[in-house]
Amino acid sequence: MSLLKSSTVNFEKVWEDMQPPLVSLVSGLPQTLTNEKWLEMYSSIYKICTNPGAPQAEMLFFRLKGLLVANVEKILEKLQRTEGEVEFLKEYCTSFESYTTGTGYISELFRYLNRYWIRYSHCQTGEAPLALHIWDDIAFTKLKKRIVNSIVEIYEAARRERTEVFDNGEYVAKTVETYYSLGLCKHDPMSLYRSELEGPFVQYTLRYYGALGKELITKLSVAEYLREVELLCNQEQRRCEGRMHRITVADIRQKCCEVLVETHTERICSDAETFLVNNQTDDLHRLFMLFSELPKEQALISFKNILQKYIEQRGLDVVRKFGHDDASKNPESYIEALVQVRNKYFDLIKETFGFNALMRRALDQACRAFANSHPKLPELLAKYTHCLMSHDKKSGAHHQLHPSASGIPSTSLLSEETLEKKIENVGVVFCLIDDKDVFKKYYAKFLAKRLIKGTSIASDLEILLIQKLRDICGHDFVSKLQKMLKDKMLSKELLDSFSAWMEEKDIELRQEDEKHALAIGFHLSMSYHCDILTAGAWPISSTSAESNLLLPPEVEAHIALFTKFYTARSSGRKLLWTHHLSFGTLQANCFDKRYEFALSFYQMMILLQFNKSNQLSQATLRQLTNIPAQDLAHHVASLIKAKMLLSADDEENPTYSLNFDFSSRKIRVSAVPSSPVESPKVVKATNREVEEDRKMALQASIVRVLKTRRDILQSQLEVDVIDMLRNQFAPSPAAIKQNVAILIEKEYLRRHESNEHRLLYVA
């Protein structure tokens, strides 16, 4: 139940008493309104609204509206007479603030009218929105152009003075707030601000900076211009911050970049290469950051192309500097020169361009282009890796004679940190190679050579490198390489088991066969190591001629005993001996002092024949050892070069004799023949192996895709196969089509009856 009761009221008398306080409220005049007067007015409004007689509430509403209209018209007249844009904005903000504050109080005073009469009368605007509508319709509509012009003039004055904090900025901020308030009358509160202030302000700003940009680009160098643009954009952003809406701040900065940078992209890019040549990293960073702020990527793509072309050219300079022959002779220097180019621009992209994806793509594409311009890059990288992972040649004989416990030496002339860094470089270049399968073919051969000869620097570094290759290309790519390392480690365990077995069954074996006794004695008199290598995993083969070698009795007996042990331990497996890969040490007691000769197994067989005779012909040596003629000549030539043997001139059947005058300052002397330079025949054989492997990989991938898809367009098949083999090599569409035809002949797949471009899997 209301404490206020409806009663008859003299409307004109009440309105006459109420009008002066209301005018003072909306005019910003000093207030003399007391609490008693406030309560009296509130009570009068209630009585008017509840008067059972004439509809006085509606009359009150329109009287109040008329009062507000008259007041706003007076304010408008005053503002129109105000001179000076700053003074105008100041007066406008003050008047609007007084008006909205006063109408806020009036809204409280007319609460009953708002709550009941307006709601029940279905009026679409409450009293407070009514006040804003009146201001919008009368004052703002007529003043909006001058408001924008005043703000623009204040900003242009600040721009001319190159100041970020200007004295009249507070009036700009307050004016912007009036747009937010008036926007409450709209369906979208921000629509008024965007259309009436932000839009015109941005257009004025663009015209200003467009003209300024055209002037500056003709006066300044590109580097100076970019510095000026960066400063202008930062200053404009700070002028808008705290005054304009945050969306406008971001939009203004972007639009400034557009008009100052995008318009002059061609001129700016013309000096980009100069920045790269002179290593002007600050200017490059500034150019990149400004291009990155543009809404379209076209300018950034143009710079990316310039960067890519420049890096590619620097890399090609290195390739041309070495030439194909020099690179093949000195793979270490060549690969490290390529890495140096790549790392230089990798650091540039990391530090200057913030590791931007587009810039990284430029680096990757450029490095791939210049790296693969050398047709033998996979082979050169494999040779570089071999040099890196092998012991120094000067100490090679020592390491061959004294391998570590695991069969792989664990020391290095380089620090471990340096080696790991160089292994990282191998991974970097490996990622750039298109023909990764060719690299693997050569790498496997060099790895086998290191593991068999015991010249690898450390097993953990070999594992680290293979893990890096696995991370790049997957497990299947390195499965055989991992098997090679595993075989090497298991061989040591197997040899320990063999020694323990002989010791345990010593008496039994001696009684079983006198050859076993010979083998046991031979084993105990020397240091012996044997590697059991898995056929198929290692890139080596056992020639049929090796089974016909006439081995020394001790060696033959020892081989038979080891075979007996191994077949009993691993049933179902067969041992094929690769003597041409074996090596060892012979003690020589027939010279001025005792020497230790590091020799290949064939050389050991040859020298042992001179225990029985001081002079032997080539035919006799061939008959005594059954070594193939070509291999015999090659290994004898190394012994002659080392001056261990002397040769009598006879082209058809030369005679060799022991050189009793042999002398050396070293106790340990190596005569192991160096690996021959790959002949064209060997290169062709390797290329044939690669092509055959690719053919099998292509066919396997095609079948794998068809087995999954069952029905596929040939064009899509090509895409899937290329993606599947991207970590090995890049197959050509012609090669894919050729192998599709082969698989159709083999009936693994067939073409669709009604569409020859569709392929079907044949189960």
C-alpha cells in the first residue's frame, strides 16, 4: 500500500513551481534545491500521475520534453557562437556533461512517471533516453561536422609539432565519450561513433599521411624513410591511445602503415637487397615489422622472394667457388661452407625476423636450391660424415690394432661438444637433400667401413647421428643402420662367449679333434676379434672366390672351431666369411729390429708364404693362396710401396722377394692398401642399386596406397605416393606411371572399365 495518496492537483501551479529547479538542473547552474523541495516536487509528480481527472501525466511528460528541447536549443546557440576549435570542444563537453548529469537527477525525480505511466502508455523511450534523443536531434545533428573538424584540427596541430601528448587531448577523450553516450539511443551502441567520428577521422588521417608519405619518399633514402615511418606510426598510435576507442587505435596504426608503406612497396623493396648486402639488420627488422602490419601479405611475400633469391645466390657463390672437382676432393670444407651460409641466414631470420614462418620458408627453399645444385651432394655429405666420425688418418693404424672393448674406439681428437655441433650440421644439410636415399646408400657403406675397421670415434656419437636421421625420416629409413650397430655390439658379447666356451671345453675339444687343439693354441697365442654381420643389413657381399682361398692351417682350424660353436648356439644360421674385409697384425723378426705390420688379411696370407721362401713369383703366390689375380696384384703393390717386398721386373710373371734391408723409425708400420678411388664402374653400380631400390620403394608405396584406398584416381595416387616417399626421394610422375604399368602387368592392380584414369586394387 502506497504512503502517497492520489488527490486533485492544480497542474499549472505545480508546473510553475517545478520549472525553475528543473531548468537549473539541466543548465549546470549552481543548485539551491533542498531536500524539502525535492520531496515536495516528487510528491507533486506522484499526484499528477495519479490524478483521477484529466490525463495530466501525459501533459507532464510533454511539458518536460518541451523544457529539455528549449534548454538544448539555448545550448546549441551558445555553442554555435563559440570561436576556436579547442574552446568549442571544451564548451561542448562541459555542456553535455551538465546536461546528462542534470537529466540523470530529473530521471530520479520523475521515477514514478517512468515506472508506471510511460510503461503503461507504451512509450518507446524512457525519460533518460528521451534526453539523449533530444540532444542528438537538436544539438549533435547540427554540430557533428564541426566536432569532427575540431578533433582533426587538434590532431593535425599535434602532428605538425611532432608531439604525442598534447594539452587538449582530454577534450578529445571527453568528446569521444559523448558518442558512446549518444550511441545508447541506437540499436548498435558503437554505430554512431563508427559512422560519425571514426570513419571521417580515419579518412582525414589517411589523406594527411598519404601526402606526407609522397613528400618524404622523394627526400629521404629508404632506410631513413622507414625510420621516419616507424616513428610516425608510433606517435600516431600514442596520440590515439586513451582518447579514441581501442579498435580505432589499432585501425589507425594499420591504416597509417598501409598509406605510408604499402603504397611505396616497390620503392622500399628496391633497397632490401642493399640492406642484406650491408648486413643492415636494424633496417631489415624495421622493414619486416612494417610489412607484417599490413593487412595483405603481398608486400611481405615480395620481400620473402628477395630474401630467398639473395640467400640462394650466396649459396651458389660457394658452390661455384669450390667447383664439382674441388668439392669432391675436399667434402669437409665444402659441406662446412654450405652450413656456414645456412647458419648465417638462419641467425638473421631468428634474430631479425623473429623466426617468421614465411621467412623460414624462404631460407629453406633457398638452401635446398643451392645445396642440390651439386649433383653429388648426398655422396659428399656421406664422405663428410665419414671424415667426421673416423679417427685421424695418422692414428688409424694404432686404432685398427687396438680397438676399444666394444669394438669401437671411444676417444676423439675433437671435443665431444664440437662433434655434437658438427653432427647437428650434418642433420641440417641432410634435411636439404632431395635424394636422401642416395645419401643413405653411401652412408651405409662408410658406416660399415668404420665399424669393421674399428675407426669410429665413439659408439654413442654414431647412435646420436642415426637417431637424428631417424627423427627426420622415420624408423624405416635407419632400421638397417641400427642393425649394423647392434651387430657390432653383439659380436663382442659373442666373442666373449666363444672364449669362455673354449676354456670350459678345452680338454674335451682337444681330445675330439687334433685340429681343435691347433685352433685353441692359435686363439690363445694372439688377440682375436670376429664380427658376425647380418646379411641384408650390411652393404657387403661374400664373393664366391673367398670359399676357395687356401688358408693357413691354424686359421682354417680356428674358423672350423668357431663355426662349430656358432651353429650349436644359433641353429638354422649359416656363416659366410668375408676375408677380404679382415685385417690384422703380423710380428716381423727378420729385419734390423722387431716390427709390427698392420696388414689386410690377404697381405698377411702373402707375407706368411715368405716364411718358407725368400723369393716367390706371382704365379706361385697365386697357387699357394688362391687369391684372385686382381686382388693379389693390388695387395702386393701396397707391400712393395711400403718397401716390405722387392719386385723383379717381369711383366708376365713378376718375382717378389723379402726386403731384408727394410727399416723404419716406427715400430708399428701400416701397409693396408687405401680404399681405391671409386671408378666409373663402381659409381654406375651404386647408381643402379639406387634406381633398383627406388623402383621397389615406388611399387611398395603404390600397392600400400591402393590397398588402403581400393579405388583411386591416378592423379591422387601420384600425390599420395610423393607424400609417402618425401623423406627418401622425390619421385617423378613419369616414374610413378611406369611402375603403375609394371604392377598392372603383375596383376596387383587394374584400371577401371569405364575410366582409365581410375585404378582399382586387386585383392
